Amino acid sequence: MTAPPISQMNSETTLAEIKKKAPFYVPEWNTEDERDLGVGLSRIFANMTDTITSRLNEAPQDRKSVV
């Protein structure tokens, strides 16, 4: 039996969430401009989050093999 994933999010869903919530926190930020530095930072954050999430989802399998 395999453990269910802890999180289903990937970099695209994280980036979509950032763009969806940005107008409420930073109304002057234009998230549609792909050349914007904020969009670039959001992509970096989303990729880092994706890496962490994928490692976190592997943790239950790793722990079971150690026990």
C-alpha cells in the first residue's frame, strides 16, 4: 500500500494561486506582464515550492522503508 501524497500542488498551480491572490495583496502589480520582475520571482518561488513538495510527498515512502 502506498501513502497518499501530502500535497497535490505543482509549480503551475502555485503560480496560478499567486496570480489569483496578488490583486488583493498588491493591487498595483500587473501579473499579466511576463517581463515583470514580480512574475519572475513568483516563478522561482513556484519552482522551489514544487521541488520541496515533491520531496515531501516522497517522505512517507522513505520512512516506511526505513522502519
